[in-house]
Amino acid sequence: MLTLRFFQNSRGVWVGELLEAGTRMLATTHPATIAAAIFAMDEYRLRVETNAGSFEMKFPFDTDEQVQLGRLVQDAQMGEWLSLFCTFSRFDFAHPAPNDTRADIHFRTAVHHLPQELVKVYPSGPEPRDFKQQ
């Protein structure tokens, strides 16, 4: 099962760390990239762990689990991170909305950093020329 843990970087910003069987797959301050990685791995559950406890949640987020997930929040910044993550968990990163200019970048970034044997869903088109710059 995937695990999402948190730590604060040197600037005090929460970093989400995605682990699979105890091995770090990806760590980032942006919840959309973590959501895109879980989407790319075609996973439907994950364990969220903070210093306040742990909880096994559905992916995409089920609003029935809001109270349990809320108990894990340590501060307002982490609460915002998890709220955004729950929103992004409902995105179809393979077919983003036409006006969404960032979903593809998060999806490609996640796929780029994940071990290829774990990726089950890939971006449909070729990599944009300026992908590495973005």
C-alpha cells in the first residue's frame, strides 16, 4: 500500500512524501504532483501519516472520510495541503480540462520520477518541447 507522509523543509513548508513499501517514490511541496503520481500508478487507496496519527483513505478522496482525515492535520498549512490534495485526487490527469494548463506538467513530472514498473497510466501525447524547463 502507498503511504503519504509529511515533513517540513528548511523554510517550514510541508513536503508530501509518497512511499511504496517503505521506499520513497516522490517528495514535493505540491499536492497535485503527488495526486498525479497516485493516478499514474492506478492506485485506489493510500495510508496518510502525520505526527497526529494515520488513516487509510480512498483515492479519489471520498467526502465521507473528511472527519477522519481532518484529525491528522497538524496546522493550517497542512490542512490546506491536504484539502488541495483531496481536490486534485479527483482530477483525470490523462484527460485534463482544456483550460487546465498545469495538470499535464504535474502528471509528466510524476511519471518522470516514478519507477517505470509502477506506472500504469501514461500521458497520451508526446512530451512538450519545453517540459524540462517547466
